[in-house]
Amino acid sequence: MKASAESILEVRDLVKHFPLTQGIIVKRQIGAIKAVDGVSFDLHRGETLGIVGESGCGKSTLAKLLMALERPTSGSVRIHGKDITKAKGAELKRMRRNIQMVMQDPYTSLNPRMTVGDIVGEPFEIHPDVAPKGDRRRRVQELLEVVGLNPDHINRYPHQFSGGQRQRIGIARGLALQPEIIICDEPVSALDVSIQAQVMNLLERLQNEFGLSYIFIAHDLSVVRHISDRVAVMYLGKIVELGTDSEIYDSPTHPYTQALLSAVPVPDPEGRETRQRIILQGDPPSPANPPSGCHFRTRCWKAQDICAQQVPVLERRPGSDHPSACHFAEVRDVVNAQ
């Protein structure tokens, strides 16, 4: 399915800081963990936006903010023009129908004491007007069949299914309320490689069948390229590069993106000989005390004085066709570099 130009999700200057406190009886704030620090993007109808980055860069916190599971420090998340971060009570409940999540671990995201029928049908208990009580069993069986499971297994428990089957149950639960947006928080990272391909193909089929829009969070850059129309690269709470899959993978301009792509395994033995691996020095800085200016400058081989003084804006740079948050952004072929 081709993505349309219509934006169904608009994120603007989204910030989430978790306070750091000290003291037992009298607590005082001594700082803050800047988990998400000024993120902006649009999600179009029928599109898959991949989000990649190292562990701790803020991807999962961003997912929780989009679902209103966490309240932002500032910024907005608008679904069809309505800000979900300001919604409460019945309005928030109604807006959440349109944005659902598939969790990372299929072993811990399903209640072991509930049957598959109860797990997939639980959204109908929260939103009883979506499916009348007498029709819920049939609806649950239809959902199981849609994701490739036997509808007769409705009374089984999660431990009676494999990891891939459990993730299909989680996907069926996410589809129950017929949302337009599904957030996939590393949905295949806990699965075997062969099962990953099956789940990825399922997600693509469901997108074409139901007109879904995905936000796909993952560590595996190969998986993200396979499923995504556009890719956002996050580093220490910020998006540092944003573009189509071909722009990001074939013409990366931010040094961090180039370093990530240089670490992707190359199946062609001849390609391995010509690849130049970029080894970053040091560990990522603490989100409680990020560097001034560009957050990546302490690990960047291009860093100069301006990088410590000015925060680079995510914008299109000369010689590039997509935005990058780097003062010295330039296209580099990380696959064929000599």
C-alpha cells in the first residue's frame, strides 16, 4: 500500500524529562533525565515510519508518549488534529481506539492466567460499544484467523503457543478496535530469524488489507529497511536524521547514521572487503547530563568548536535531499567506501 500525503499523526517539539530527586524525607530535584528532547515528525496514512537508535536513546519512551501512557513535559501529539496529550477521561479513552501498540516481548506481554479469547477480547470489555457481548466470541475468532491462528484455539492459554504465535496474538489484540495507527515496539527482536520474516510479512499484509499506519521501532537496521517507507534515526532523545529508506540507507549524511550503517553485516564477501567500518569512541553520554550543543559531538570525528556552542537544527543541508541535525552533514557511501 502506498502512503498518502495526508498526515494522521503530527508530533511537534515533544519533550519528556524525568526528574532526579535526592533525599528520603524531604525530596529535592537535582536534575532530570532528558529521555525525549524535542522530537517532531508526521506520520502519513498507510505509511510505515521506522525509528532506530541505540538502547537508551528514547525510542520506547517516545512510544509511550504517543499512546499517552506517559504525559509529556511539553509538546503535542495530534491525531487527526486533536491533541491526545491534553485529552482526559472519556475523550482520551475514545482517542486511544485509534492508536494501539504491539509489545516487544510476546512472553511477558500476555497474561498467563487469561485464555487467548480473553486476551484478544479484552479491548471489547473496555470499549463495549465496539462489539456487543453476544458477538464478541465470533469477533475474536475472526481476529485470530486474520493473523494466521486457528480460531478453535480460543480457549487455550499463552504457554500453549510458540513465541511467533504469541506475537500474532498480540497483533490480533492490537487490531481489535480497528485502529488506524499501530506502534510496533521492537515486535520481532525476541523471535527467531525465520519467525521474524513471517511476522514481518503478516504486518505488511495487514497494512495493505486494513490501511494501517505503523510506527516501527527496532534495533535491526535490515528489518527496518525492509518494512519502512521513511526512517528516523534517534540519538540521546533527539531525531538526528529523517528521510526515506533509500535516502537514509544509500545516502546517509549524519555521522551517527553512517556509523550505525557501517556496522550492518554485508552478505557479499567482496562487499566486506570494500566496506569501511566506523568505530565510535566511548559510550553514549548520560541523558541526565548530555553534552552542550550537539549531543553526538563527544563521539564524532567531525566535531569542531561550533558543535559545542550551537545545537544543530534538523533541516535539509546543502548537497542533501533530506533533513539532518549536523553542522557538517555530507553524503557518505558507507557500503562502498574505500
